[in-house]
Amino acid sequence: MNTKIRLKHLWILANVVFLALGLSLFAFVWGTISLEDQQGLITILYPYRVELISAPIILLGFFFFGSKWLLNSFWIPLKQVTEEAELMLSGNFSYRIDPNKSPVFQPLITLLNREAENLEILSNQVEQQIINAKTEVEKERNILARLIDELREGVIVCNKNGLILLYNTTVNTILNDSQKGTPNDQKTCIGLGRSISTIISHALFEHHIEELLNRQKAGNSSLIQHFVMWIGSQLIRVEILGFLSETEVFGGFIVVFKRLSRKADIPYFEQFEKQQTIKIRTSLASVRTSIETILSYPSLEESKKAQLLSIINDQSVQLTEFINQNRSRTFQDLRQLSQQSQTMWSLQETHVRAWLSSMIQNEGSLLEISVDLELDEEDCSVLMSQYLISQSLLFLINQLKREFSLDRFLCRFQQSEQLVTIDLIWSGPVLSEELFAQWLIQPVHQEMTIFTVSEVLHRHNAELWLDADEQWDEKKQTLRFLIHKVDDRDPDYSPGDTIALGNPPIIYDFGLMNQGVKGLEHGDVKLTELSYTVFDMETTGLDPGGGDEIISIGAIRIVNGRVLEKETFEQLVNPHRSIPVSSIVIHGIQPENLKDKPSIHKILPQFFKFAEGTILVAHNAAFDMRFLQLKEDITQVYFKNPVLDTLLLSEVVHPYQDLHCLEEIAKRFHLKVEKRHSALADAFLTANIFLKLIPLLNRQGIHTLKEAQFAEKETYFSKLKY
């Protein structure tokens, strides 16, 4: 219940108690007197009856109105002045207390306002000095930002925990263009403080980060990993570059995204091979045709036969010259083209024994299978993408497990002079060639990459087939994987470029550098360390359960105590119903503006993605959340985010203020109100109000999410239902 209402109820109760005590005391004294004495008193006091009745009424009135005056003119104004003085001292030095609030405290109010003016002057001077000190740094940072923003590649900088610190507009374009044509045309949500795992799957990212960490521990100066992945309908090349802090430990990562066209997706050596094949086949076709003609017609005229023999000779000479001329270029081009293909697919030198043991040990337990290892005594190296090959083999093992309920395999590693052979052997049901062929063209893992096993094998120039193992006492079935050893390469070849980074880059929010991912399930996290999505909605009316619909959603993010003005969500929604004139007068949204807009079942999944992993904040949040709850069945979107309400929090920090609407709160915090009843503008205003409330909550001992939610439940407005 509102504190002022509680005080008024207490005042009424005090008057009732005072009257009851007076009547009870009179009744008690009167009851102790005998009947004869009562009659005598009445006779004596009757002539003074008016005075006797007036005296208690005057006394009661004095108590009644005196206590009311003390309450309205002293106690409540004192509390209000105290709240507003605290508001000024908390940093809002431009706020002034109304001198007419209470004549009793007018001298005190005048003094407080004068001190606030002095504090404002000092604050402005200090702020100007800070601005001047930051100017040069800001110039350098903005130059870097503009340079990064002009890059054709998408760039994301994240800290060692994978939280995004900086990104350019190009990465937004690349990722969102890739999503076009996908279900709901879902957009990728990039933002400061979000995890990179919203773009790259956690398993894939962790795999490459682990590789970088292992290299750094081994003293390798090459801190770069690259791979390709599907995002929507686009093939994207991704580079992860680690950078070191001043203490030579990992400070974070730069992630670079680049589109690969379908043409670029075709391995370069395939294009070269196609050109060579066309020339050779053309020459051989002419030779073969001439020979077949001579053999088919023994009685062919000598002149015709000589002509055909001349064609055979000419084509043979041309073919020989073509091969000799292109022989040196062939090996050089193939090496160069192979390097380009290997770089694009992140093929790295891998020690087979160590890789195979690690993969089986780490992943076998997750798949709940038992794998016996039979390893060659000597190790060797192959050129491959550990992640893609591992995921392909694990995919096949998992398919066998699910299809035939297998839980035990033998994995045997052998090598010859040129090849590495890895056999996966099991006993039991026979895997048909048809089913095996189907597995080869299935995506390895939808969440991580949509490359098929066949594509992965093709890019590695590797082979995989079904075989029977006759070395065992009983016939067992085998999946045999073959790949070429590194020794077959040119010894001077080095896969990919190596990039060693020096100083760490300048980033936009230094406060995020050492932050980790904050789980929303932990209510003990400080309010200042959480990320928020502040939102507002415009509707056709005020009755969510009576058929009113959402027609506009606006939202903005708060990360590390800053409102991110460039990370917003704004969307008009077609309500598929009429809009009352009374509502149009408030928000100004005309029905014709909504005719071609998407329905709520398409918008809410996008808003859910935007708000994922954050605390929801709204003004009178119960009203907005009720609309979202009523749409859960048709959208299958369930907002489980914790919610904070600026209406309730305002009542927590200012219980003696009369009004808690957005305009009044903004006025108290000296915030400018623009485009009122526009969803995004109201969300922006609410976000700034929320940031002003946090230090006031801290002054009252409310520091964490759990404490703020508990304080909200104790307020009067929290009892309202929609």
C-alpha cells in the first residue's frame, strides 16, 4: 500500500481510538457512581449542559484537525523534501524543490536549492574537465570505429569469456542477409554484452578457442583459427584471432566474417582439373574417332587413310606439347590452389594418435559408448580440420548407436607409407549400403554446421567406405576412413597464413572486458552488472483479456550501465481488428499504417530473440506482460525473463510522492520527454529512468535483482491485476 495512504489510514485510526478511549473512560467513571449520586450530578450539572458537551467536542476537534495539520503540513512535506533532497544529492544537481511545497520548511528548501545550485556549478566544471580529458582518446576511438565500420568484412571483438565488446555494421549486414528466406526471416541479434554463441555455436567456438590456448601454451606465435560454416543460406568464412593483454595472457578475440559465394565454394583445384580434362578429352576424341574409322573400313582409300593418320599424328603432337608445357605449371598451380582451398577450410597439421585419443576420451562418454583403441606404435600427421572430421566420425557413431543400439566399438589406427587408415569396427547388425549412403548426405549437426559427411570428405580428399574385417575370428563390419599423410606434401608448404597480433585493440566498452556471462537464474547478481531489455507497447485499448491487441513494440538495451541507442527493436503490428478512436488519439497510429505489417505471431519470436538473456524492464510491466502471456499459445513464445517495473521501483525509492507516471518521474529526474506514447521513445525514456533509479535503490540497501523484486512486491501498485 502507498505510504501516504497508510499514514492517512493511521491518522483516521488514531482519531477513532482517541474517541473510543474518551467514551470508554466516561462510561467507566459513570458506572462506578451509585444511582442516587448519578441523579444528584445530573441535577447539579444540567444548567451547564452546553458547556459540558462543547468541551469534549472542541478537544476532539482540536486533536482531529491538529493531527491532520501535523500530517499534511509537517510530516508528509518533511518526507517529500527529504526524498527530493536525496534525489539532488544522488547526482541530479539540476533538480529544484518547489518552495511552495510547505511554508514550514521554506527556509530549509531555499537553503537546499541554493546548495544544489553550487553543486551543479561544481559538477558542470568537473564534467567539462572530464570531457576535455577524454576528447583525444575519443577521437582515436572514433577513428578506429570508422575504420572498422568501413571494412568489407564483418568484425566482432569479444573478451576472453566470449562477450561482445565491439562490432561493425558490416557483420550485421552479412549475418542478416544470410537469414533471408529462412523460417520467419529470423534476424541475428548482435549486441554489446551478448555472447558470441548467439552467432557461432558454443561447441564450435570453444573448440577453436581451445586450439588457440594450446598454441599459446606451446609458445606458438600464430594466434589465428579459421573455418567455414553455414549461416542461413550463406557459406561464411570465419577467422578467430586471439590478442594478448599486457601480461601476455589472452585478453580476448577478434572474429572476422566473410561471405563465400557459391563459386568460391567450389574447390579451386576442381576448376583447374576441369580445364585440363576438357583439353585432353577433345584431343583423345579426335584420335579415337580416326582410329575407329580406319579399323572399321579396311578398304578405305589411301588418301583418306593418310588424312586420318595425319589427324592422329597432329593431335598426339599437340597433346604431348600441351602436357610438357603445362607440366611445371600444373604442380605449381595445384599446390597454390590446394593451399587456398586448405586455408579456406582451416586444414591444419594434426597428430593422429593424440587427436584420436582425445576425441574418443572426451566425446565417447557424452555419447555413452565404450570405444577400445588400437593405435599404431608410431604417430604421424595429417592435414585436416579437426572439428569437421571429429564431428563427421561422431555423427556416424551416433547413427550406428541409434539404428542398431550399439554401445561398443573398436577404433583401430594404422598407417602405410602414404595413407592413414582409421577403422571403426563393430559386431552385430549389418549396415546396408543404401542406409550408409543416406547418412553420407545428411547434415553432420544442424546446430554446429550443415556440411554433410560427403562434403567434409571431399574437401579433405579423403575416403570412407564399408568393409568386412577378416582378421577377426568372426566376421565383423567396418567403416574405413582413409586420408593422406602430411609427408606427401611439399616440405616447404605451410597451411594458411599466420598472424601475430601486438597491442590489444581499442574497444567501445572497457567495463565489459573482464565480465563473464551472468545467468538470469541467479538473483544475487548486482543490478549494475546485469543486461536489460527495456520495452514498451502500444495497444488498441487497455483490456488485454477483452480482445485488445498489440499494435507496436519498441525496445532498447542497457549493458554495463549504458543505454545502447543503436541497439533497438521497433515494429508495428497488424492487430487484425479495428482501432478505437480514443486509442488513436493517444498513440497516433492510424489503421492504414498497419495494413501491410506482420502479425504478432511473426513479431514476438523476433522480439524474444532480441530480449534473450536479459532482464525485461517496463513501466507498469504487469500490463505489458499480460499481453505477452495471452499470446503464448498462438506464438509458442514464452518469456521467462525476470521482470522489473519502473512504476513499482519509483514507489520504492519515493514512497511519499503523489504521482509515479512516466512524465512525473522524468520531471523528478530532469529528463526530457519526447514523442510520448511512441513505443520506442517511451522505452528510451523508461531506460533512462531505470538507470536513475539504480543508485537510489542502492542507497536503500537494494543492490541485487532478488532484492529489487522483493521490494517491488511490498508496494501498493504491485497488487494491481490485468
